[in-house]
Amino acid sequence: MEVEKDFANDTIRNRNIFDYLLLKSSRKCCKGIYNYLEDAGKTMDSDRSFYVIDLGDILWKTQLWNDRLPNVVPYYAVKANADPVLMRLFVLLEYGFDCSTEGEIRLALKSGADPKKIIFAHTIKARKALKYASSVGVDLMTFDCKEELLKINQDFPTARLILRLKSESKKSVYNLNKKFGCDLSEVENLLLRAKNLNLNVVGVSFHVGALCESSETFVSAIENSRLVFSSPKDTVSNLQF
């Protein structure tokens, strides 16, 4: 299948996901894109930027993930790249979405995401954003302190809560432990507080930091998560491992 420059041009300009996938299906298609990009670099305004996405690589990696971890649904962090083509592709691939702000939730919903497959993954949420999440049915969210529990109890008491833990991140370039997550020593009190407020804690999360260079960091974080599920039964109700 031969691809003309006009088709390549329209594909990049219109950002049609199915055209992107079609282009990836043929080496000749890719060659057409390469030729277009080479010419564009010579003729386009130097102040106008663009980028090229290999969606085929995403499809391959998704298949690899599904083969190796068939029971684990990936949640895409919208903050990484909120390109509408990418977002729509992840909806089609049945990904969940990790959103840190009201704006990111809006982007995910606009892309067609199921509200039940969005996690509001910020442990300190603005009340306005919390009420918005409630209004659109995004009920899965993180917390790491008693103050957030009290806020959720007032504004969204039916939410499903994820307790965020600190993790050992010494071998990560960017360590987020100073900003987010609770210590293991705080877990029992937080779970008990949530239970006394009749809040629904359904799981645990952690973040090993950006550019983590050690698999042992993940092992340690998973082991700590398992300890939470082993908490005394009088402090937990809906946690299932």
C-alpha cells in the first residue's frame, strides 16, 4: 500500500487514531511518514513544534503486559502525556487512568474513559475537585493522612479509598516520599480512623519514585503492602489480597 504525502500530512494534522494504526501496519506507510517528516523539517516554521508517536510500540507493549500480567490492569498517568490520540488509544485498550487533578479527570472522561476506571491519585485533594469527582462518579481515590479522611468523609463519604504507603526510594532519581505516603507505623491508626468514619478502604498503593534503578525497591514496596492486608481484622473491613 503506497501512501501519498497528502495522506501523511492529513494524518498528522487530523490526529485520527485509526489512520495512525493503519500507518503502523505497513512499512511503506511508515516510509511515507518518514519522507513527509524529512520534507517538513525543511519547510515548516522553525517555531512550530510537533512530535511523532509510534502507536505500534504501545500495542506491542500492551500485549506483552497482558501476556505476563493478565490479572493486572494498567492505569495510565495522564500527567505523563495527555495527547488526545494517546488517551483514546488507551480507552480502546481498556486501560484505567491515573489522574492527579480535576483537569486530568476531565480529559480522561472526554476521551471516553469509564469513571469507574479512573483513580483520583492525589493524596491531598482540593474540596472543589473532590466534589467534582463525586458528581461524575469517579469514586476511587488515594489518601495518606487523617486530615484527608475527614475531608472525604464530609464531601464524598461513599468513595472507595486507597491507602498510599511510602516506599524505599533511595535508588530512584526522584524520590517522592517527602511529599506523599504514610509510614507503616501509621497504617493501623489510619485504617482504624477510616473504619470509625464508615469509610471504605479497598486497597493500597505506593510510588517507587521516578527513574527507579532497582527491582528490589518494588519487592520491598510489595512486601510492605502485604503487611497492610495482614492488619488486625478490627481495623480493616474490605481489604482483600
